[in-house]
Amino acid sequence: MSRLSLAFFATAAVCVLCGMLWGIHMGMSEDMTMAPAHAHLNLLGWASLGVMGAFYGIAGERANKRLGWINYALSTGAVLVMIPSLAYLLSHGNRINPGIIVGSLLAVGGILVFLVDVLLTMRAPRPAAA
């Protein structure tokens, strides 16, 4: 398995562990104020990064590794910026929060790069059978 795929999987695993611990904390405190941030962490951090890691693992050498690492940087950056910004917004009231805007743009950028890489991989020649 490629380092790129492993990077996506390792980051996804850290995100889901944090999400699980955060969910346990919310349940024990009976305070679900942070539920939207918790859900975004699980969706962007665990599910999205995990699916991308699976793609790069399956696509192998057919995928464009440079685009893959750009995707990883944008998508991981989105999680690192958006989740704390959303948590801050939820705990301090409804205010304009540039971190959410930046995090959202990073997430969209990551998905766009991922889409381009998927489309290019679809067009890449298949390796010869051994």
C-alpha cells in the first residue's frame, strides 16, 4: 500500500478516535452543544479521508500521486481549520467565523482535486496483466 493511502488512513483513524472520545464526553456530560462539530469531524475526518485513502490504495500507480498529496494537504487542512472554528462558533454564539469559511473552501478544494484525480485515473491506461 502506498504512503499516500496510509497517510489518509492514519489521519482518518486519528479523527475517528477523537470523534469517538468527543462523543463519549458529550454523552457523559449530557451536553450535545458540540454535536454539529462532532458530526463534521466524523464526516470530513473519518469518512471522507477514509474513502480517499481507499481510492488511492485501490488505484495504485494509476492515480496521480502529486494530486493525491495536494488532496491530502487540502482535506486534512480543512479538518484542522473547520472543526475547531465550528466548535468555537457553537460555544460563542452565532458570529461570522473566517475559520469556517476557510475550512469550507479547503474542503471543497480537496474534493475538487480528488475528483480530478479520479477522472484522470479513469482515463489512465491499465497496467499489463502479468
